[in-house]
Amino acid sequence: MSKIYIVLGLLLIIGLVSAGCAQDAYIKACEHCHFDENGKMDKSCYDSYQQGGVSCIATNFPIATAKHAAGQCPQIDRCTEQLKACVAEFNDYTDKEKCNGLTFACFRDADHCIASASLECGEKVEMQPCQAAMFLIFSVFVMFAGSSWLNNKR
């Protein structure tokens, strides 16, 4: 049972530090870019939002980004490949159809992958005050739940 709490805690930390850069950039592109009559999104518009997502990742994960640029964080490449593979599953759909939610999970999962990979590459976790408070509350919950569970086992 305590292993579950540890896993939940790690997922919470990843969730707290996950910036949502890729998903946010994709959603903004879907909302603001023009689609032609065939449902194809304007490429230059999409590219500008995609670049914004990359900049967001670089801003939120500077240590991992620098290490990746130096070839010292290949975990981020794994995230890129996973994103490409996920999006490729929807190649039979138009960009407009994909923007109706088909590929949102791909970008959300990419954000979580980047956050996890960044931690593996030595990224420092700096939580905002609200995030730190949530983490503290969760930690206290885990502590009490764990002690209750141990008392019930005796």
C-alpha cells in the first residue's frame, strides 16, 4: 500500500512541474490558425505556435534543455519520438478533425514525458507557493494514511 502512495506522490510532483507547453501550444494553434477547405492548418501559423511550445519548454526546464542541447539528456528525444508516433496514429484525419480533440492526449502525454525526462536529467523542481502547499497537504495525507494503514495491520 505504501508503494501506491509513493507512486501517487511522484505523479503529483510530475503533475505540478509539468508546464503543459506542448498541449497549450497545440490548443492555441487549433484555436487561432486558419484551416483551408480541405481541413489543412496553415503551416506557418502552426510552426509559430509550435516554436512557442518549444520556447516554453526551454524556459520551464532550462537545465534539461541545456543538457539535451549538449547531447547529455537523450530522454527528451524519447518524448519527441513518442509524440510523433502518437500523432502519426491520426494521419488519416485532417488537421481540423485532429483539433477536435483527437490528438490532445498526445500533447498532454508529451508534456508529462518532458517533465519526467527533465527530472531524470537533473532539472531542479521549483514549485510555486500554491504548488508547494498542495504538495505539503498531499505529503501530510500520505503520512496519516500510511500510519493508519500500518496501525490496521497490527
